[in-house]
Amino acid sequence: MRASTRPSARATCAAGALALLLAAQTVCASTAEQPQISPTLRKIAENNSIVLGVRESSVPFSYLDSKQQPIGYSQSIALKIVDEVRRRLQKPHLAVSTVVVTSTNRLSYVVNHQIDLECGSTAHIRDREQLVAFTNSIFDYGIRMVVKRKSGIRNYSDLAGKTVSTTAGTSDEQLIRELSMNQKLDLRIIAARDHAEAFEAVKTGRAVAFVMDDPLLYGKIAQEGAAQRDYVVTGDPLAHEAYACVMRKGDPVFKKLADDVIAGMQRSGEAETLYDTWFMQPIPPDNINLRFPLSPEMRALFANPNERPSEN
């Protein structure tokens, strides 16, 4: 929105300094422009609290530890964004509240202002841009499946007429349903409440395969201890996608704040160190190690931060 071109434009920017702090405005781009207001940061300032959406079992991105506290790779990024919010608002003791969300309700919680930010394992899908806004990408991955090693299943054609599981409300569910239809596989699909339930269907034999993002599959296998050798991730990638943090639409100020934090972590090497912590080292609560090396796609992302949506 343009301000008047009268000589008072510079004074308008100066007079807005207090509002910039309390209402979380950006610095004036020029003397002819009024500051932009961030509805999200204003809400956070008024409530003296930021609300984060977290996941129960998206290991190692966002999940609950033995004390039911959210931890993980994505959660660590969310907390870095919180640090910047505190600095911007000059509220070093800003409270952080968390709300457990699922693949089914996470976007509606953002749209309905129940959470301010969700950093978990949410794919940046172009269709979702109609509902929410996405930050710069935080993780690139492929969609594959986990099966029992002794099953003999190696690719999707081996699934014909069988039961598979996936997690309800994910892009993976849509992809496996499209695959079944397009290749006439006649799959019976279990759309589970969360990743743990979907993997449990394979463990108990109710499904022969769990179709999901490959880092999440490695996370579930790693939780099996000595039994992890009984499972294998297989199949050609159904798609390559990217995770991002999610926020409400129409708030470019808050989006830029989050984007700048993520880009800074990726360019400085902090993101690679964080990756090593969560994907190549033992992680709580059971000291499992995913042993999931940094891919060329992730190295490219860290070198060139971007917000490109997934292309299925």
C-alpha cells in the first residue's frame, strides 16, 4: 500500500517505529511506502506466546520424546524461527506453546489460527498453496515403500491385488491411489491415522507395504531395534517432494522472517550440522541411528535455498 507522496512520508516511517516493535512491522522499504504489518507477529505479541504445531511420530523430523516433549530436525528449525521472533519483538521470554497435529488436520489448524507455525513433515504441494503459505524447503526426499524383507516385494507391480498402508491426508495417499488406478493394481489401501499406525499394519501382516516418504520409512525401521533387519525400503520413487514449514497465507513479513532463518542455517553450514545430528547419530529416546546420509539433492538445497513446490 502506498503512502502519500507529501514530505511527511519519512516522518510516517519514523512514527511507525513503536508499531513496528509491537505490531511486528517490517522496516520501510522506501520513504514513499508505509511499513507492512504482520498479522501473525501482531497476534504473537498480543498473546505473548507463539503456538507451534508438532507431530507425535514423524521421526526424526517432529516427534515426542519419553517425556512427551516435541523434538526433531524440523522442530529444531522451528525453534530457531522462534528465536528470531523473540529478537524481532524484543521479547526474550516469549512463551512457546505446542499443539499435536496430524496429517489430516495440520493445514486446517493453520488456516483456523489454532497454530502459528508447523514445522514437521509437510510436503510443499502446489495445490496446498490455496490454503496455506510455505517457507523455504527444509528437506528433499523421495516417496517409496517399506516391506518385510522375506516378502519378495521389490517394486509396485508386485503389490497387485494386495493390501498396502499409508498415512491419511498425505500426498503419498493420493499418489498410491492414483498408481493403483492407472496401473490397474486393484490395491486395498489402509489410510492410517499416523505413521506409527501405518507401519504397524506391515508389522502385523495386515498390509504388505507401507508407502511413505523415504526418511520417515528409515525412521520407523530404525525404531525396531534388532528386528530392523527384517525390513527393507524398496521401489522406484513415486515422486520427489520437499518438506517446508507452514504458516497462514497473506503474511509476507512472517514468511520472510522464517525464510531468512532457514536460508541462513543452510548457507552457514548449521543445517548440515543439524542434519548430521538427526540422521547420522543416535537420537532420543532410544538412541536409534537412521544412518541416512546427506543426499546430493539436500546438498544442492543447502547451497541454493528455495521454496519450489514438489512436482509429482
